[in-house]
Amino acid sequence: MRRVLFTVFLLIMTFQAYSQDKETIKKEGTSIITTGAFFDLESNTNFTSGMSREKFEVADLFFDQKNLDAVALGPWPNQPTRLSTINGSKYEDLNMRDIMQLAQDTIPYIHSSSRPVLVKGAVFALKTKEGNYAKLRVVDFDNKGAVGKTKLILEWCLYFP
């Protein structure tokens, strides 16, 4: 009898954990961001430099290129957005609790030939300005060899806190 109760308890706990993980996912997607753009994860929207300042302030990330060898991905300044690179972690294995602990940085990540950050498979943790959390994975980073022609393709999964 004790063994049956223990088995039922384990099944209930497993189901609850599975249900909680599935319920916390808000949105998933893949987005293409070009240099000079600002990106809002909740709306899956790119804002370009032709937009007004108010539009920029709703963005979570910016993606910019200063020269042929320096590309930056970072949280929008003066927002509660946080971004951290996650070395050695598998995208599929990250859950919301992991991301909540890892999304800490307020400074951008600068990609260059001497310090490649935006490589295929690179994983980031993000806290959005709305207080949601996301994991991001670089699917492709295409530097066309000209300033303003670089694009970044990100796979992402957004969670409720």
C-alpha cells in the first residue's frame, strides 16, 4: 500500500512539474534582426532608425554595427532589461528558473573577429523590460562585409515569471 501511494505521489508531482513548465511559456519564435534595429520580444517587432524615440523605448534589445569588425547586441539603455551570455549551456535544457538567475548584465556584447560572441549556437538569457524572461539562441549571424548589412537570426522562448 505504501508503495502504491508513493508511486501515485510521484506521478502527481511529475504531472504538476510538467504542467507548470508548459504553462509558463508565453511565446516562442525565430526573428531576423538587422543592424541599426531595436527589437521588442513580447511583440516580436523590429524598430528601425527611422522610428520615433518613443518606439525605441519599448524595445528590449538593440543590434548595431559601428564598423566592419564591431557589432553590438545589448539591452536598451535606461531600461530594466538584462542580457547575459550563457557559456556551456544547452538551449533546450534551460528553464525559466535558470534564466531568472542568469539574466544580469546591463552592458552590450560586442562581437569582433578577436572576440566572437554572436556565433551560431550561442545562448543568451534575457530579462525583458516588462519583467518576463527569455532564452535566446543564435541561429545565424551573417556579416555581409559592409556596415549596415549584417543580420542576426535568433530563436527564442519567452516565459512568464
